[in-house]
Amino acid sequence: MSRSVIVEARDLSRHYEVSGGLFGKASTVQALSNVSFTLEAGRTLAVVGESGCGKSTLARVVTMIEPPSEGTLHIDGHTVDAGEPLDASARAALRAAVQIVFQNPFGSLNPRQTIGRILEEPVLINRPDLSKSARAERAREMLELTGLRPEHYDRYPHMFSGGQRQRIAVARALMLEPRILVLDEPVSALDLSIQSQVLNLLVDLQERLGLAYLFISHDLSVVRHMADDVMVMYLGRAVETASRDELFLSPKHPYTEALLSATPVADPTHQSTRIRLTGELPSPLDPPPGCAFNPRCRNVQADCRTSRPPLSPGDHRVACFHPV
Amino acid sequence: MALLDVQSLSVDFRTANGQFRAVDRVDVSVEEGDVLAIVGESGSGKSVSMLALMGLLPWTADITSDCMRFDGTDLATADAETRRRLVGRDVAMIFQEPMSSLNPCFTIGFQIREALKEHLDLSRSERQRRAIELLEQVGLPEPEKRLRAFPHQLSGGMSQRVMIAMAIACKPKLLIADEPTTALDVTIQAQILELLLDLQKETGMALVLITHDMGVVAETAQRVSVQYAGQKVEEQGVQALFAEPRHPYTSALLAALPERATTRHLPTIPGVVPGQFDRPSGCLFSPRCPHADERCGREQPTPADASLGHARCHYPLMAGVPRREAS
């Protein structure tokens, strides 16, 4: 497969204004700051991090649910620039090129629509030129592709189990023949025995359709199974990016190291050398000065508290003054 | 004698569509100082069986058992007052969602002191002192200040620490933790599990950990009980369970873990957990079991002996192969 770059994000940032209430001061949350990455067709970039690290904000920006506050995003030949509204044709093309699957299949499917209607809705909105029968045919095709049966077309979401609903959500995302699929915690609401079915489906679809995945997850064992490259985020910034094997075998950022060691291993004979992280995630409203991780870091030194380490160049990039 | 001895516990819910058996003849036995993990997928009845024990199920639930004894008291026949004295003092429980388990209208201090007031004979100042001590014990910084905080001012990890402080306030003999870390981030999960194990060692209480996460099981439990569709299908020591699962369900579940994968495709368990209307008449796992034969679809298996992990299976696995001898 040719290694064609399909998404290139440069210095993406997204800020939110938070009102301070009647007497407080309004302030800004930097949900996402200066995140850059590239994603190639047929490959998976996993984004990992804890709650509040900005991984879902990144998903919303890449899918253009929200515009970036700063930075540029090149997707499939189109450019999304902060501050410059897209023209209608570029927007339509991008809507079709990037699709998203959400975490909770119990919330993301309209309970009052049939599966057929749910699947056809994106086509109805984005491809009004397609006839009704063409839409229905495509919906049935997608049902088959995702391991569902054509007779499911007329049923309602409540008649399906969690795993089947997630298949429906994947089928809907594929209706517009996207090139990029943003998967926002696609299996974390599913039971273990169902999780593997959905992961296998995603692997198959990627092979058959050459999709690029932006795979957002907090579950490192799933990430290790699915990803080609991994980006670790902390408080809105990328702290480390590397290929999967590099990252899991020789993590360089103390946060990555701690995250890996905190993940429970399903092997009772495993000797865990757990790095204890004390404290909690700082509030994104009031990030600590210098490196955002410095209050919890075990390698912390004076310079970490005053200036922020930049992301190093190269293939294995790390934002740390004193890497492991 | 075991601290907790439950035999053949069944819970049926009266629903609009008839009876639904959520827990089916489950045995639980916990010794003092034990760490037992109950693992299973959603709908396996792992929470319901413990809620039945605590008396926290709604009136639509019919609970039957051969024996339900805790520390010499028969919970099945105990009157409401005896049960109230026991629950919260000798048996305590913490829940999955720490944020919604705390009452948002009252301070943390009020809620911890309430537990103390209800069960222990302490004066007001002693209760305050004990509350501070408890927050220190669960590792919350600045306890005096935290006692005046409301739940919305705490993070998820801190709320779970407060829940643990409330649960251990009266030095329980048994602590039941129902998915205590599922809503938390991994680094916080590691802290909370460590705290629970430290407290368990310190106080010698027994700990029952309900979870769906095999990683958590492997790192915390001594014994594991696996539930499927309301039945206990296997129980073994943690090392033995991971090394040699006896029930095909346990074996399939372990194989489906992404970290055990050797190929790009994960082994899967076909189908779904049976619901209210499609419960098989034979073994409940038989429609999804790779080793099932016609006997499995017809006859309900009975638990095997301890050497075979109490596996509720006609053909328990021996070194990964079903044992099919003439029986």
C-alpha cells in the first residue's frame, strides 16, 4: 500500500471561553495546544491519555464538529485554516472524507429511527443527488460489510445488543465512503467478549477499504493491539509520539512510563514495578507553569518548573527535558 | 467457619414480561482476610448477588437461598433492624460511580460523620476526630479542609477515596467493592486499588471485588469467581485460573484479551449473552461454546469438584482440551 499522507495537522489548538459566573473572571481553557501529527492511508494513529487530556477535543476538531482556534489541518487535499471559513464544496467533500464513531452506541443512535433511516441520513444530507433506491442499496451493502444482516434494515436500535449497535454506528460512518475514520473510544462501552468482535471488524475494514484510523482510547492493551503509531497526550499537549513498538518497549516520557506501569496486566505471575503517580490531573483552567506534568513527575528538576519542554524532532518525539 | 457463607442464592425479578432470573444458584464463601474477585460481563448477575446480600434490591426482587450467613447471623431470616445494624458497620459497600453515590447537598464531613453516628457510640468531637483520621487513612491531603467540601468540589478519584473512608469508618469485617475503579483513569485506578489492598492488609478485613477487568483481577485478587448469565461457572485461585481455566467461557474470555493476542485477529466468542427469553434449557453457555455437543444443549451441568475449579460444565477443560470420558 502506498504511504500517502491523508491528514496533516499542524499546531492545532482549541480554546474554550469559560464564564466566571456573576463575580468571577472569565477565563480560557486550552483544551488542545499545538498538536501536530500526520496520518497515512491504511494506518492507525492511536491517541491515548486520561480524561481532560484533550483527546476528544482533537476528535471534534478533526471531524470539523468544531473549528480549530489556531493551526491548520490538511485533509485529503483540502485545507482547514483557523479563522478562515470553508467554502461549501470543500466542506461537503470533507464531511464525506472524515467520519466518526462515538463511544456509546446506546446514545449515538436515534431510538425513533429505523436502522435503514439511521444509515441513510448522512447520504440524504451530503449526497442529495443519490436516488432513494441507491441509498437503500448502499445501506444494505454496509450492513453486510459490517457483519449485520439485510433484514436488520427495518428494525429499531433497541432490538440490538451493544456490539451490534456499535456495528451499526460503524456502518453509518462508512455510508459516505470516507477515507478517515475517527474512532472515539469505540469499544470501551462494550463487554470483553464483544469488544474483540468489533476490533476484528475494524481490522478487516481497514484492510479492505484502506481506511486511515484516528483511534482514541484510554485502554492501552487495545491500543497496543490496534495502533501503528501512538501519540500520548497530557493536559492538551502531545508529550510523546512514536511507533507502537518503540513507545511500548522504550517509553521516554516519564508520564508515558507511568501510564504503562499503571495499566493492570492480566497475568498474576507478572511482577509489576509500578511507578506511583501521586496527585491528580491539574485543572486545565489553571495548568502548572513549565511542564504540565512537573507536579506528578519523578524526574522533575528545577528547569521543568519554569519552562515548557518542546517536542524533540525525529521519529520518536518526546517533550521532556529529562527523558527516561 | 467462613465469614460469609452463601449457598444457592437465586434472585428473580418480577418484570412486566414475567420472571427474570438474574442470579441462579450462586455460592459465595469468603474467609476472614480473603480477597475474592467476582468477574463477569454485564448481565452476569455479579452486582445483583452482592446487592441481595446487602438487602439493597427493590421489592420486585425475590431472593431465595439455602443459606445466607454472615459472621454467625442468618441474613435471610434477620429482621430489618438486625440487618440495619450489620449493614454499613460490619459489611460495607462502595459503588462504581463515586460522583453519584455521594449526596450533593451535604458536605463530605457530614456524610462521614453520619455513618459514624449511626453505628458507633461516639461523641460529636470524637466523630470529628475519627473523620479526619479516616481521610488521612485514605490519603486525602488537608483533611480538615476537605471535610467542609461538597462532593462537586472533588474529583472522581477523591470522591472514591471519600466513599472508601465512609465504608471503612466502622472497621467492617467485609468490604464489597462494586467496580470501584471503572469510572476512573488508569493512574488514579492504580492508586485506588493500592489503597484498597493496603487497607485490607492493615485491617485484615475481607474484600470482595466485583469487576469486569481481567487486569484488575490478576493484580489484586487471591481467588476468582467467574459468573456468566447469572451462574457461577468457575472458581479458582488467581494463578490457577489464568494458567489453566477449566470452564470454556473463562478460557474464551482470557483468549479474547487483546494483550494475549498473537495474531491481528482476536479470538472471539460468537453470539451474545442469553437474555430473558432465549435462555437455553441446557448449559447456558452451550450456544456460544466451541466444545458443546448435544448433551450440553439438553442437560444442565452441575459444578465439578474443586480440583476442576468448580466448573459448571459437562466437560471441564484439562490443559485446554475438554475431558470427554464416559460418565
